[in-house]
Amino acid sequence: LATASAGGENEFGLDLEGKADMRRLALLGHSRAGDMALMFNNSPKLATAAAEPDGYGPVAGVLQIAPSPGFADPADGAPIPLGIILPVCDGDVTNLEGQVLFEAARLVHGQEAAVTSAFVERANHNFFNSNLGDDPFGRPGRTDCDPLLEPEAQQTFLGDYAVDFLTTLFGTSPDAEAAKDRMGMNTAMSAPSELYGLEARVAVWADASERTPVFTPATASELTTNRLGGAVLAEGVT
């Protein structure tokens, strides 16, 4: 990709000359690849590549599309911003296990980067990809998934969400702030009931600069007084 961007050999079938900056890098992955994108970001190999004069990265953020956890250790959290798209009618990762990557990061001590997940109603696992048919195992008994979103609707959602996610990483204010608003990440506003015209719900763990820790029961004093000086009522705890 770096060679093609520099005007050299290009087997991608697209004009890429001058269009790829290997230092402004984000990773996107669908299903297992979403999980592996986070694992790859956390690997020593990527840090080595970023240190090379003609290397790539570091990665600015990871977008996971219907991720299937199994490779990345959730306990490592997300050292960079993480976006997660969860199709509510997923007929493959049926229990939406990808949400564990949000919940685990939220609970990691010292989690600095923002993490968000978007639950898209009537979306399935495969229709984010234009080459795949419906999920092979279906959704037995899921009347809330009838009808499913059309593939074009899911792909349009992914395109809009991905562009805004990248804008939050590489854009400048006010563009980046407007993109966060569209993703439902504005912590000063009520959580939205739809995103990009589709029924959806969001969960947000804000960037550290937008959070004030109030209660972290790591010391005995925090069992009686929170960090804002308020009283804590606790019984039978150590």
C-alpha cells in the first residue's frame, strides 16, 4: 500500500497515488477480524513497525464490526479509541459477545481512551459485507428481527459510522466534535434512540478528559467518603 501510494507498483485496482499515509493508521475488522484488529494493535510487532523509519502506524483507533471475541484479552482494555458495532439480530455471534470488549475496557483501571458500542436494531452479522448472504443459522423465534434491514441499509450505516469514527481520530475541531455527536458520544446530551436514521442504542465510556472519577473503592477511605467529598454508605464491606 505504501508503494502504491508513492506511485509504484499497484495491484489494488484503484488509483492510490498520494492517497495513503501509513502513519495515519486505523484498523477496521468484521467478526473475528474485529477482535484480531485489537489484538494486532496490542502486539509488540506493531510497536516495532511504528519505530522503523519506513514503518507504519502507530494505530490511532480500532473499529470492530460485529466482533467475535477470542484473540484479544479483554483485560488489556483499549489503549486507543475503540468503536464497536453490534447488530442486534446477529445470527452468528448470537449473544453479542463483542460487548464484553466494551465492558472489560470500562472496568480496566486507568482506561484513558474512549470506547463506544452501537447496538443496531434489525441488523444481522453478514449484511455489512456486500459479498455475503444472510447469516447461515438464521434467528429462530426472533420476531423482532422481521423484517431485517436491507443489506444496503447496513452498508450505508457502516460507511457513515466509519467516516465519523475516522473523523474523531484524524479530524480537527469542530468536525471531530460533530462526528462524536452523530455517533451518540456527546456526554452532555441524552443517549440517542437512533443513529444515521436507523433505530439504535449506544453505550459510551468517555475519554479520560471528559470523566471525573467519583468512587473507586481501592482504599479504606473511599468506603466512607467519595472523591467529591460526599458521604459513602457502605455496610459489611472491606
